[in-house]
Amino acid sequence: MASGLIQAIKHTYPDAELSWLTEAPAAPLIKHNPRLKQVLIWPRPLWRQLWQERQWRKLWQAVMAFRNELRTNKFDLVLDAQGLLKSGVCAWFTGAPERISLMAREGSRLLVHTRLVPPPGADRRISSEYRYLARHLGARDEDFQLDLAIGEAQAAKVEQLMQQWGHPSKLVLLCPFTTRPQKHWFEDRWAELAQQLQSQGCFPVIVGGPADKEAAARIQAGCPGLVSVAGDLRLDDSVALVARGQLLIGVDTGLTHMGTALKVPTLALFGSTCPYADAATPHTRILYDKLDCSPCRRHPTCDGRFDCMRQLTVERVLAEAQPLLHARA
């Protein structure tokens, strides 16, 4: 979501050298980007381990070593795009003379010089808060473009998969999994959707992480021949695979937003959350029913029925998907 800051800043300040600080799991999303000078990793697992082992001296040394590494870069400007205490501390560690935080909370406002708060609901586009930050820096709105780069090794790995699958002409990526059950669509509907897609000559593939393997297997059981790569691909492999799709159908999850970023025809199924109403690209359609109780986000009131997602029938999803599939065929 924040990757659009890269191109926005580079267009506005062509000579700027950009570094990105993140935790290790997210690093594959950005480490291949040629517009970044470097990707820095916050060694959180090491700190947690030393804390649990009560090795206070080593923990202090690790924290100071990380702080010194950041300060060595002598950053002129630090943008805390997350606005949490952990990101605020990292920004403070840099010692940069100008630190700007987006919606600083959890006390992190005390660690930055400027706190930006976008007007609520003023911009319903994807990445609206990061667009607001980019405009604050003087960037033109049209220069904010989500920016995912594909690594050469990852592209080659996906090409091998495509060969194994017989280079399907209608590769449809299904992204059913996310962090909260109220954001999920139902497993039996995914299986039925996959069957319908197969009957139309499509090659559906389930994409997900290691924690999604069992759920993916259950969906596969309801659709003979359905392929799953859930848990088999690293995050940057998934970027390369998504880029090859003719269509992506998914819930509110990073893989779905990845399809939007890569301008792959994408159908987003939203219910308890609606992170954006405008994907800022004609390649993405959003299927979302505004019920009285939605978006409930983390506090569903439907006793586990998930009415907002239940209203999204297989027939509706297929009807919305057809124009998208034909757009890239």
C-alpha cells in the first residue's frame, strides 16, 4: 500500500537516495526494487529472543548496534508511514533532523517532528493515507503509483511452474486467506467457484502462505484437479506469479492488493472491511455490500454468520469476474 511513495518521491526529487526499513517477512516485497538504494531490516526476532532469555547485556548491545547502523546513514528525512510505537522508535533511532509520521499513535508522536493526519473519508482510493503523505512532500498525485518489482530468479521460478501447468491461457489466481475469519469468503464457495472457472476453460490456482495449506487442501477436496501453491512460494515468488495471472479473485488480503498494484485484472471481495472503495485502476473491481453493520472491522455483530460475505454468491462473483477476464484475454 505504501510502495507508491517510492515513485512519488523519485519523480519529485530525482536525486534522492531512498532506503526502506522493514521487518524480515516483508522484505521480499521491496528488495528487488531498483529505485531503492537499500533495504534495512529491523532484527526484531533477535531482540525478542534475547528478551526471553533475559540476556539483558546482549539485548542492549544489539539495540545499540542497530541504532548505530541507522545513524551511520545520516538520513536527512525519515518518513514513519506506519505510525506505531515500534516504527516511531526506529525513526527516532536514526537521529534524522526531520521525522514525519503518518497518524502517529501509541505515543510515537513524541518521537517525531511532524504528525500528519489525513481528513477521514476525504479520499476513498487505495493507499489514500500514503497519497496524503506524498502530497505533503510536494509530489503530484499522478506520480503516486504502487510499485512492486519482480526479481529475475522469481520470474524464472514462476516460468517453470507455468511450464508444468502447460502454459494455461487463462490463469486465474484465487486468494481466499487472510488474518481474520470475518474477512473470509466461504470454503465451499471457493470450491464451487473453481469448478465453474474450470468449466469455462480457466486454470484456477490457490495462492496463500504456509498457514493456509490445510484450508487450501479442504478447498481442493471440493474441486478435483484444483492446483494450490499455498505455502510453497515466498512472498516475492508470489509477486511474480500474480503478475502472470489473467485474473485474480481474493478477499481483503495482501495478495489481492498485489494484483491491483501489478494492474492484473482483480476482483476484490470485501465485507467486514472495505480498505478502499476506489482501486484507482480500471483493472480492479470491488464487490462490497454496505450493510447497516458493515464495515465492522474487528468487531463483528452477526454471531459468526458473516452476512456481508454470505451475500456474495458464486453467481455474483462470476458475473463480476467475466468482464475482467475478457479484458486481458
